Amino acid sequence: MSDNKSGNPAKLSIETALTHLGRSPDDHFGFVNTPVYRGSTVLFKTLDDLDAQNQRFLYGRAGNPTTDGVEEIVNALEGGYRTRLLPSGVAAITVAILSCVRAGDEVLICDNAYEPGRQFADDFLERFGVTVRYYDPRIGAGISELISPRTKAILAESPGSLTFEMQDIRAFAEAAHAAGAKLIVDNSWASPLYFKPLEMGADIVIHAGTKMFVGHSDAFAGTATATEERWGELELTRRRLGFFTSGDEAFLVARGLRTLSIRMAEHQKRALDIASWLEGQPEVVSVLHPALPSHPDHALFKRDFTGSGSLFGVILAPAPRASVAAFVDQLQLFTMGYSWGGYESLCLPVNLKGIRTVKPWMNEGNLFRLHIGFEGVDDLKADLSAAMERYARAR
């Protein structure tokens, strides 16, 4: 961000940073938002300029002012050395892992990791000679016993996808660094507003920016933020793979980031309200939300996090598929769909059997993942109440 009338104080609150960073009105004829830059070719005026290669932008795939603005904001929030905007969360996982390993190496991945990330590891990494092993997400300092001389990276996700176990990022970082491995942390759930993996020793932090950063269910994005030590390999890997996010997508990410603090606060409040209410409902076996005192990892959540996200799980009493269909098919406000982070509430039935390898999912109840949006909380509760009544009747 260049010096301009918007100002750039050395120390900004999160709200101010989200409002002002990543945009330079004086560089764009006074327009508040950085415009959408579309382009592949960047022109050079002289042969000396071409030879020097010191223009701010050399070719469109390396970025433009629109993508730069997003990277500046996310990097400030995470406290990293540099950040890259990527086409999706899966792209962020891909670049982060590949920047740490080569054929003959090994990566450890949490058993509750984002399923497309597991598929990349199993289908792609193994095919190119990288061994993949999964670990119990609650292993804590015990992960040091799994690290071998070939282990070059650990991928953690706290809380984990779908079942929301917390992971001890401090312990993982200590164990990884003692063995010369790198720690990659997926921070999509809490966002950098409520969790700071780099401060706890992580080397790379990734996000499915499609979720909370975009916030409107209308664009794909991923981000990878690295320490200075890891930046060179991360950027080289991104460049060699040709990953780039267009100015159009970057503009939508920037739009979402401006309201991230306000949205996260509302998501958190509404999700906790509904999660607490669900604990008292007769069909509910358990609610999987780390911010609830009933969660087995609540103490770890309280130690490391300053807030929580919009997403959690609920397990209903065992019932046949007809009950699951009765629950979701007639929902009025919640809708079924992948992803999360938008203003609309989502409910996704989840079948984990056959996915986990270290800690197989043994619960006989039916698991649903809920994303709490911005509808009226009482309206959402009424929708869930009616769904649970249908669920019980169809049993």
C-alpha cells in the first residue's frame, strides 16, 4: 500500500486494517476500491526495462494490483512474511505441501483433514513417490513418535473438518521443528481474527478463502501465508504450477474481507446460540462445537483461540436413511450444499464411514454439518425443530 490520504498507521486494529489495507485510492484516480485488473501481457517501454526486470509487474500470472491488495490484507492478519492468493483452498493445500516435499519424503496429515486434501495426498503425492501417513488429530505431543527422518511436513487442521477435533498446534510445531520438518496449518474455520498459527510456530498457514474471506458464496479463492524461511519455496512452487487468481475473483475476495470482522462476530454469536440450544433437544446425541464447554477439547480451544466460527456438527440419534431424508428434504431455511461461509445457512448430512483410517468414525448416530448464516436465529431454530420432528417420525 503506497502512502496516500487513506493513511497506513503502523499499528492498526483488525477492523481498521480490514477497512483500509490493500487499497490505494490515490493510485486509482480516487476510487475507493482497487479496480479489477484483467490482463496477461504487461508492456515494457525500452529494452533496458525488459533486461532489468524490475518493473512492479512483469506478467499477469505473477499478480496485479487487485491480487496484491488481497495478499496485503491477509498477510497483515496472519502476521506472515508474504502471502499468495490462489485459485482455491485445494490449490493452497497443494502448493503448501509440494513446497515442502519431494520424491522419497513423507508427509503426516491429520485423520480429520479436508477430504479433497486427503484425495490429493492419496492420489497424487503417493503416485510421485511421497509417502502419506495419517495421525490421530488428538495425538498432541505424541506426534513426535510418528516423525521419521523422511518426514518433511505435517498438515494440521484445527478444528478438523466435519468432526471438529482440536489439535495442539504448539506441540506439533515443537515436534516438527525438532525433527527438521515443517508445519502447515489450515486456518479456514476460525480465520486469522480468532487464531494465529504462525505465532504458535507454524511455517505455512493456508485458507479456503472461498469460505469466510469471500463470504458470499460466489467466488473461489485460497491463500497461503509463509514465514520468511518458507517463502522462497512456496512462491517457486506456485509459479512452477502456474496457479493464479484472476482480478475478477480477487476483487470479490477483497469485497468480502472488508466485512470479515463484522461477519465473523455475527456468525460466532449465532452459531453458539444454536449449538447451545441443540444440546437440549431430545433427538440430539451430541453437538460438535469446540467453543462449548461440553466439547472434549474445549480447554485447548480456550487456550489457543479468541473466538469461533460459523461451522459445527450435530449428531442425532441412530435412525435409517429415511429419517435423514425427512430431516433435510423439507428444510425451509437451511439448504443443502457444499462449502460454507456465506450469508445463507447450510445443512449437510455427512457419512464418514470408510474415510478415516487412523480413528475410524464409530458413532452410529447421523452426523449433520451446520453452517449458521444471517437468518433470524429463532427462525432457524424453528426450522431445525420441525426437521427433528420429521426425523423422529420417520424412524
